Amino acid sequence: MRERRPTTSGRSGEQRKRIDVGYFARTEGEGGIHAVISDHKLESFALDIWEPPRFFEGFLVGRFYYEAPELTSRVCGICPVSHHETATKAVEKAIGLKVDENTTKMRRLIAWTQIVASHIIHLYMLALPDYVGYDGLIEMLPDFPDEVQRFLRMKTAVNAITDAIGGRALHTMSSIVGGFTRPTSKKRLKKLAEELKKVKDDAAETVRLFGRLPTPQFEIESTYVSLLGDGDYPVNAGMLGSSDGLRISENDYRQHFREWQVPTANTKYTGLDGKNPVRVGAISRVNLNYDLLSPDAKSIAQEIGYSVPTRNPIHNNLAQAIEIVGGIDGCLELIDEVDPESIGVARHEVKAGEGGGITEAPRGSLYHWYRVNGEGIIEAADIVTPTAHNAFNLEKDLRELLVEIAEREVDEITLECEKLVRAYDPCFSCSVHIVKT
């Protein structure tokens, strides 16, 4: 439960404020913050991510390569498709398997549905209550029926496409290493596209809604990281780039990014070229790939006065709303292009190797790496989630925010910190794979 303690006075008139959030409500997983502000300075701070470890990287060892996608999709109940498709990409690279362009497009389509669906959940169920003074979406229902219905319409339309392609709206079954076992029909996709078109106005209204909300004016320098699109907005392919000029292939990821354990968290922290914090997610994708957004997405962004690059971390909410519009357009375009009836499973022979894959999950860049022996057994695994990428940067932002608003009352400081955390859209559950050292 959330615990808030009142302001206390220190010696010689020094003002000390204790900020204690034992549990972040409306986030995926379990975490909190504990800070003491003394005379407008940060005396102590801890980002406490106490979600129990899940040991995925450990129990994948000894399993067959083709089990990795299905197992890792259970890392998260909100973005299972992202883990599934990233694991598939990494495993195929490890065993030397390449799929055809049609399969790649189908995977891009299902990845877009995951991003859009997750953004819809985050914006309406997790973030919006902070700005309208409610504990959650259910409590909002009597006073915000239009917004709740908008949320449901969009989520239903997008989930239907995921279900058609993957066999389920969440933990997909038909997407496997090598392709798809149960391709849907073009007719079915076209019918679902018509339903998706009906919620384009809902998506635009979502951008306008979040554009009207009072956004805290808090700007901070960060290194933004995402895949870089090559003609298409990046979803599951491209070079990995940063706002500082980094340009690498996914094969070189482990040469530039490293993970380490911190005493206050069950998650690993991840840094670039040593221990430099990075920011991933919708805000990074839009900052680095704005020109590749669909015309309608750029138009609505301009309508609300969204400018890039933005340095306000709270603007991740707006970037997600803009990506909902762009994602719907991306899905409609891919439904026109893809030929589902011709998709099958590519024949392949297993050979020893290792490989990593990066995709853009809703919350940011997601990395999977596997080493497979000649018998198809996984010998080593590494998973770096968006929240693991973001944890170090989130701590940095929270520290700076606390100092900037130190003169405010404890309850207001606490709420602003929670707004910042939820704007990151963290998935603490995804990020925890090992025990603290």
C-alpha cells in the first residue's frame, strides 16, 4: 500500500520531507520510491523495484529453441506478443533461419497491434486517472462514459486483428519459429480492417484528450534510443540508434550496452557504453523517427502543438497517443499488402549458433539473445526489457524532479513523482529475471 508521511522539521529550522511510495498503483509489477528532501536538497533516494525474480534466463537453458517464444511470452501479460516475436527473431538468427518477406510483414502487423493495444491500456487505465482525480478507470465510468467507451472500442478492434493472426488476442499460438501454422484469410483481415477504420476518430480524440491535459513542465536531457526506420516507422526491424549519434546493428548490441545489479532493485540496470542511462519507448521512437510517422499521425501531432525532439519525459503519454494513430494506419497498410494464405512454416535444419534480436515493444527496445547447440538446445539466454533499459534513466529523472519541486507539499511531490513513473509506462514484472547480488 502507498504510505505518505507528513513534512517534519530538522535541526536549525531545516525542512525535511520524507517521500514514501511503498507500492506504485496502476503500473505493471511491484515497485516504489523512498526519498528524503532536506533543505531543498536530496538527502537520500532509492528506486525500490521489489517485484519477485522470475528466472526466465535461467530456466530457458536446457529447453529446445522452438520453446523460447512461447515461454518468454509469459514474461508479461500486457505485451506477450512483443516477447514472443523478439524471441522468435533471435532464435531464428541463432540457428541460421531466414523467413520470406510476406512472413516478415505479417509479423510487423501483429507487432503493431501489440503496440497499439498496450498504449490504449496504459493511457486510459493507468495514466489518465492521475489527471482527472480518480483512483482508476472503473471509478471514472460514471463521469467519463464517452472516454471509457472510446477505450473499449479501440481495444476491441485491435485485439481482433491480433486474434485473427495469432489465434489468441494475448498469448498467440500460430506464430512460431519459421512462420505461421494457421494463417488467417485475406477476407477476414479486410473485414477487421473496416472495424479498425471506424476507430480512427477515437484514436485522434485520444491525442486531443491527452493534448488538453495539464502536463507538468519538466524538461531534462536524456539519451533517446530506439530502432531507426528505413522507409517505415520502426516496429521490428532496423538499426539501433540514439539521439547522441549511435548507429549499430542488433548484432553489435552487447558491445555497447551492459547490465548490472543495484542493491535497491531486483531488476538489472542497463547502460550505454559504460554506465550512461538511456531512455527507450514511444517518446524515443517519435523523437528519432518522427518523419516516418503516417501523415495522419503527424497531422494530429501538429494540431496539438507536439514538437520534436521533446525533452519532457511526461510527453511519453502524448507520444503513445500519436503512435496509436500511426499504428492504426500501419495496420491498415499492412493488411492491404500481406498475403496471409501463402504463409506457412519455413523448412529448416538446426545448427549450432548464437543470435540476438531487437524489436520495439510498446514500452521500448526489447532485446533477446540465445546460444543454441547443434541439437537445438538453448545453452544461454539473455533478455533486456524496455524497463530494464529505462530503470537507470527513470532514477535520474526522479532525482532531478524531486529537487525541482522540493518546495511543494509532500502529497503534491508524491503525486508528481507517481505521474512521472507512470508516464514511463514501466513493466517491473518484465524487468526482473534474477535475484539481487
